[in-house]
Amino acid sequence: MDSRILLLILYGVESICIWIGAKYIFGCDIVKKWFIPFAYGILSMMFFFVPFHPDDMGVLTWSMIILSYIMMVKVPVDKDWKSKLYYGFLLFYQEELTSIVVGDLLFYFKGISSKVQDVISSLIDLVILIIFAILYNRIREKDSGIKNTFRKLVIPILILVTVEIMAVIVYLNYILKTIHKVRIHIIGSVVCIFAMISIGVLFAIVYYVKYMNEKMQRMMEMEKKLYQLEIQHFEELLKKEERTKEFRHDIINHLSFVDKLLCEQELEEAKSYIKNMLGYVEQIRNSNYDTGNKLMNIMINYYVSQLDENVNVSVKGMWKKETVLSDYDLGTIVSNLLKNAVEAIQICDLDKPRLSIEIVVGDMFVRLIIKNSMKAESVMFDKNGNLQTTKKEKEIHGIGLKNIKETVQKNQGVYEYSIEGNEFCSVVSLRTK
């Protein structure tokens, strides 16, 4: 086939690759679509009416492809020209990589021109971009199955890349042994050294990214949980306000009835009625606990609401000072402590289990003391004497205990626990600002 026709086909395929890559992978807008037929016209006139060497026609075609990317791709408003340069580099890097692979595969087939190879590699590149765009958009739409698959593939891909780099280094060393020029030996040795260093840097970067992703995911989960707890806390406040309004509305009737009982000398019955009224008032007051810290209030009220009415709940103290902890770290500690306490009470067989939460504020610290009833036989320790979860999914539920210790230690605090009979006590001491 005429090389000029092949180059026009190449331009068309590459224009589609730019369109799909920029729009459906990087989220850019495609503008000035008229430039494609305009470029086709320019290339056709140059190829068919101006005498060009085939190599020069190839250079002209790729120049027009690059110009098409510059003219047609418009990055989002929150991006700048650096993003456009970066996206273009990735697209053309992927094209060049495909071209190299296709060139190596077609090397042994005689009679296939370089122009035909370019068109074949561009078509393969187009197929790869379409597949990648579909997968990427499915991931962006929260397809958890594909997300998990990609996460599982990160380490195998990293190992594969490392093996490939090692193979290149070995092959390069082998070639260097057959070359007797000192300068080439020096250059080859330097390349090998930098390649080995690159492997170590690559592993360090991947580890750091993996660590930051896990940390970010935990923070997002905690933020989502806090948002849900805030909503529930607000709903509980509305319920408390409604019950208070109802009691205020009926207080005159209650007092009139008590007055009538006193006038009729029904003292015992009056005492009993007043006691019931005070119990109802106490119930309303204790339906929402206030410690002076919004995050603590949300956590305590959420977990206490999961307990049965027979549980004796006591909340003392005010969180009057700011600690060195972030809201995320404080939420991690308090939520895990209260979750463990509530779960222990729920499986406790005592008639009157109790939950005690006490906040003690000092000059340099804030101490959180949580005591809860439990089954004595439910406590387990590992061979090192450390507290161990008794739940079936130990690899999952043990994370709560681990997170408490790590978060407290990270903020230079102290976490202690003790057991007295059927009561478990957790004490967390945190530095104040």
C-alpha cells in the first residue's frame, strides 16, 4: 500500500487515540474538532502535491499529531498547562511503548514496512486505550470488584517490573563483556548502577503510596462514620427536645395532682408520684450526655444508645482542655474503647451491668477512664501477656485494640487496662496543648 495512504490512516487512528485518552481517561474537553479535517487536508496536499522523502512525510505526520493534541485538548479549569503536558507525555509514552513491542514482534516477519508497523501499533494502541477507558470509568463508578482486583495486582506488577529491570541489567552486563571500549564500559556500568538504585527507589515510592492510601482510606472511613454519628446525635437532640416540651406541657397537670394528694393527706402516694416524675426528668436529662467536647458527645451518645435500659450508665467530668490529638486520632481511640465496652456489656450475664465514663483534667494531661461489666471468662491473653480479642474474626477485630495502642503511643500518651472481677477498666492519658 502507498506509504502516503498509510500515513493518513496513521493520523486518523492517532487522532482517535488522543480523543479517547484525553476525554475518557483524563477528563479533558475536546475542542476545535474542525482541526482534524483541516489537518487531513494539509497532509493530503503536502503528500500528493509536494515531493517529500518518505521519512520526511513520517516526521510531518507525527508533527501534525502532536499539534492536534495541543490544539484540541482542553484541560479542566482546576488544572494548568503542566497537567496538559503530563497527560500528553503519558499518551505518547504508551504509544511509543506499544510501537516498540509491536516492532519487536514483527521483526522476524519479512516484507512488513515500518509504515505498516506504525499503523498496526496505532490500532493496537487504540484498542488498549478503549479497554483502559472502560475499566477506568467502571472503577471511578465505584466498582469494588475491579478496584480490589487492581489492588491485588499492584505487588505482582511491581515484582514483574523489577524482574524485567534486573534482566535488562544482566543482559547489559553480558553485552559489556563483549565490548572492549573503556568509555562504553563506564557508561554501561553507570547505567547499571542507576538502574539498581531505581529499583530501590521504586519500592520505596510504592510502599509510601500504599501506606498513604491506607491512611487516607482509614481517615475517610472515620470521617464518614463521624458524619453519620452527627446526624444520629442531632436526631437524638430533637427527640430530647420533643420529650422536654411534652413534659413542660403536662407539668401543671402533674403538680395539680400532687397538690390534690397532699391536700387529702395521701403522703405516700404523693411521694411515689413525685419520685416517678423525678425519674422521668432524670431519664430525659440522661438521654443526651454533654462532656464539653462535640466529638466525645457524639461518640458517647451513639454507643450508649445501643445499651439496654437495665445498664447503669454514668458519665462524669468535662473535656475542658484541647489535647495534641487530631479529631481523627481522638475518634479512633474513643470509638474503639466504647465499642469494646458496649460489646462486652451486651454479652455480660449480670442483672445490673454498668458503664462508667470519667474524664479527669489535669494541668498537663486529660485522662479518660472507662469501666464496663464483662464476663470474666471472656478475657484472653496471648503468650506475651497482651490482651487478645475473643471474637472469631481475630484478624479483623484485633485491629481495634491495635489501633488504640498505636494511636495513643503516636501522640505520646499512655494506654493502660486492668481487670477486677467482672469489671474491665481502660485508662488513656493524653497530653494537653
